[in-house]
Amino acid sequence: MKLVAIVFLTFLLAFCVHGQHSKGSKCKCLNGYIGKVIPKHIKSGPVIHDPSIFCPQTEIIITTTADKEKCVNPESLFGKLILETKNKHERKEAVSTTTTTASSTSLHTTSRLSDSALHQRGQT
């Protein structure tokens, strides 16, 4: 009896997970991509949505001066340029954060050593 209940619950769980995946698909670029973009018609910088459990593809969305959201094909020349620029910015940000953290750590360590050395000198 317990085995039947476990099998039933397993199938029920599998059915629910499969149903959620199909309902949860929230890709924004279902209507296709724009072919060309005139830079002066772009109102704001691109919004990049990385692949997720809700949408398995990278999506790049720009807002035009007519307040319309348009999708850029990530495989197009313009899409690749946007993604490359994003990656460069993220790498530069990561290096900046690492440098700041390393500087803060070394200053903190130096301060501890100085306090410790002064304390030892006062005892001798």
C-alpha cells in the first residue's frame, strides 16, 4: 500500500513540475527580433535577460524613442556587440571590487600588526 502511495505521489509531483515549466515560460521576445537599429531611435540602454528557468535564451530588449520595446537578436552583430560590452563592464567591475577588497584587507592587517607591536613594546 505504501509503495502505491509513493508511486502515485511521484507521478503527481512529476506532472506538477512539468505543468509549471510550460506555464512559467516567460520569454519576452516571442514576436521575433528587429533587423536593424538606428542609434538615434534608441531611447535607453539595452536590458539583458540571461537564460533562466523561465526562459532558456538570452534576451536583449531596447526601448525606442517611440516608447516601444524591441528585441535584438543576440546572434546578430548588434546583439553580439551589446553582450561583449556587458561582459567587459562586468569584468572591469569585478577587478575593481577585487582591488578594493584587497586594499581594505591589507590596511586592516597592517593596522592590527601596528597595534600589536605597540602593545608588545609597552609590556617590555
